Amino acid sequence: MKQNKSHKLLVRILLFGGVFFCMHTAFSQDFKVRGRLHMDALYGIHDADAFSNGFNNRRARLGAGGKIDDNWDGQIEIDFADAVIVPNDFRLRRSYENGARIWIGQFKVPHGLNELTSSNAITFIERSSANNAFVSMRRMGIAFEYNAETFGLMTMVYGRALGQRAALIDDMPMGIGLRAYTSQKIGEDGGVFHVGGSASFEHLMDTLALGFSDRPEARDSKGGSVRYLRTTVPDAQSTLRTGIEVLVIKGPLSIEGEFNMASINRYIGNTTSFYGFHIQTSYVLTGESRRYSNGIVGGISPQGEKGAWEVAARFSLVDLNDEDLTGGDQSNITLGVNYYVSSRLRFMGNIILISTDKTDDSPILGLLRAQYNF
């Protein structure tokens, strides 16, 4: 059985690789192969017997993307980390001269600054628990985006995600989301002050049970089996997810804060609400500044031959307790250091201090990452 599964996986990888090669050849320099590899190692420093020490292949993505003609571009990307094939972005996009764009396919629901920051550029090894627990990720749908010099917005009508077809009872859930922001320049060195907000409403149709959970902002060698935060709303009818985000970038200093909330309308009983937030700061010791464009935070490009060094700290909190549901509360303090060899290669280290009402322990975890993208 294991050999059969391995054979099927190899066939799929070769098939996808052949497709990407053909697409790359067909579209020449306008359509390029893309990918990323994120390799982690976790070690439990204190009170961490529940976690499995060792290595974890967090992401192994391969795809292709680029211009189709003067107006349209496309992207296809899959993740096959640890032999599990997951579809990511599968989309077309039409750009207009006035700054507007139309998206068609599967891509991220426009919600939250932390979620929309690429995993290649996030400050810490994992996104905050408040983001992971409450923000809808990739879904299939159609979206309209508009960006001007000091403000922008994106709205999306969406359904299920690729790969969820077998889980549907009847009609798929349907939702609509909106994210809007405004930004202002600070000083003469490219600094920025950004404020944004997101809201997404989703009717669950025949999918009645809705789960919320997250790992403690780290995945162990088993892929992250430890989840202190976990609950299921059994009679959910619809959800309203809201968020507020603030960002300041001033030279090598960046400060980011985000609050997220999920309200679940239930067929039986009152509305259930959960919330969470994070606040983080980072400083680039070698003087570089984080990139920012169209409401999205980018990474760091070292200016010297010896690369760039960054130190960072984050506090996050999530509360999944409300009346008849006790999913737990959890707060984390994460300390981080990042070394950027180039804009495409970096090494990361995190120490995570965990506090939760689900255990009397106070786990402390050490996490390392080596990552590159092309």
C-alpha cells in the first residue's frame, strides 16, 4: 500500500513538473516557473513533552505564472510538502490602466494584513494565531481590486476551496468579503502609515458544523498535532468575520497590529463570538527597510554583501471561550531573529513562550527555519 501511494505521488510530481516545463517553454520569458521551500526544526525547551522534536518540511511549492498577453496574467501553484498535495493559487487576472484588476479562480480572500503578507516575507516563522484561527484562506471566486496612491480596496464573492468538494453535503458555502485601506507617506525615506479594515460574511448553507482551532504558532516534526485552541460550533448558520489593521514602517523600524473577530449566527441559541489580536515590532540592524506596496507588506532586500539582520518581537492572544463553548484561550510571546542572505534566501530563529488555560504547563519552544524562493 505504501509503495502504491509513493508511486502515485511520484507520477503526480512528474506530471506537474512536465506541465510546468511545457508552460514555461510555451510562454518563454513572460511565463516563468516559481517555487518556494521552507524547512523547519523544532526543539522543546521547557514543559514541551507534548511536542515532537525534529524536522518539518513546512512548504514545498512549485508553480508557474506570468503574463499571458498585455492585459492578462495567470498563476498556478501547488504545495506537496510531506507528500500531501494541496492546491494554492489557481487564477487569472485582468489589469486595467486606472489601477483596477479583476481576479478569477482560487486565491486568498481579501482579509487582514498578516494573512495577505506572503509566507516568504512574514516576520516570524508562523503567522499569528488570531490570523490562523479567524481568517478564511484561499477560496474559489471572482474579485475586483482597485489601488490608488493613498488608498485601495478589494472585494470578492467566493465559495468553497479547491479540494473541498467531497466534504460538501449539498450546496457549497457562499461568502462575500471586502478589505479597504488608506496609507500615507512618513518623512523622506519611504516610511508609511497604513490603516485598514476587513469584513467577510459567509452563509454556510448545508455545512452546519464550523470549527476554529490553531497550533501555538509553531509546527513540530509531526506537522503540528498539538492544538490547545480548538472548538466546534455545531449549529452554525452564517459567519461575520471582521478585522482592523495598523502598520507603521519608518526606516528599519516596523510596527504592526491587528484585531480579528468572528461572530457565528446559530440556528439554535445566541450568536457566538470569538476574538484575537497580535502586535509585533521588528528592527533591521543593518538599516534596510521593509517593502510596502498597494496595502501589502513585502520582505527585505539586503543592501550589503554580508546580508541583513533583523530582530523582532510579537505578542498575540486568542479567546475561543463563549457561553456553552470552551475552546480555550492562549497568549504567546515570540522573539525572533532573521538573517537575509538575499531577498530570496533567509534563515530564521524563533523562541515562543506559550500560556493557555488548557494546560498547567508553560511551554517554551525553539524553532528554526531555512527558506528560499525563486
